[in-house]
Amino acid sequence: MSTVSTAVATTWRVDSTHSLAEFAVRHLMISTVKGRFTEVTGTLIGDDTDPENSSIELTIPVLGIDTREPQRDAHLRSTDFFEAERYPEIHFRSTRIARAGKGQFTVTGDLTIRGTTKPVALTVESGGRGKDPWGGERIGFSTATTINRKDFGLHWNQALEAGGVVVGNEVKISVELELVRSSD
């Protein structure tokens, strides 16, 4: 795990109202269904002199899932998928951050969904850093990855009469983060 020198460490908090986690998965093998989670929280401990010594943790409440179809959202919260009552949150915790080009990073970490933790690699792009109109300082990042939902215990499916299945296994995930520099 990365360690951050306290002399240069800066704490950044995710601004949930300006951050978003989305996913996309094949449906009936002919189209893609997209959804989002209505809240993302977390903290970035940033090393201003060496970003590779930084770390980030994110939490996404499963109850906030939104696919624009209440019946499908309820099914996704059920024991067939996320089992939200038993596993109410998705977690990500970085284990390594490496530069991958100007303003780009590879962030490796542990993703926990439905009580199962697996390593994932995220391609992260910096959106920049600046002052907001209220005197605060903000930074932004975009990231994307693809996971196999079965790796995290999301096995439910139905076979189609014509072949194939109702839900694809590959899930594309994208996250947009805006973080505010903490004053504490």
C-alpha cells in the first residue's frame, strides 16, 4: 500500500453532488443497459510532490442503484444480484498508483462487491485542478474499467430460447470524480 509523507499530504473529499459511478451491461445479447449509482463518497490522500505516493478509497451505496426502471432496480438490490440488505456498499481501496503519461495514471486496488474482493486496475485521467467560486480548491478525475460480474458473486441469469442469456457477464464501469480539498 502506498504511504504518504505527512509533510506534503493533502486530503481531498469526494464531492458527491458532482461525482458519478455508471455501469453498462449487455441485455438479451442485443443491446446495452446502462445504470448509475446516485452517490459516491471517499477520500484521496494526495502527495503533492509525488502522486505515486497517494491513496484513494471510495464507497458506493448499493441502494442508490438507478437504471430508470424501478422493478429492475429492485431486482438488482435483491439476493439475485447485489444482496443490498446484507452487502449495502461497494468499496474500492487503492494499493498502488503509477504514472501512465501526462495527467494519466494506472490505479491498482481492491474492489469489493457483495463481500467478494478482487484486484482491479483502473485507467485514470486527471481532469485538472483549480479554485471554485467559493474559495475552495478542487480536482477532477475520470476512470474506467471492465469486470466480470461473476467474479464478484453476481451469477443470476436466464438462458434465452434462441441461445444466449438475459444478462452479459462483462460490465463496463466508469467513474467521474470531483474532489474538494479538505480544510482539516
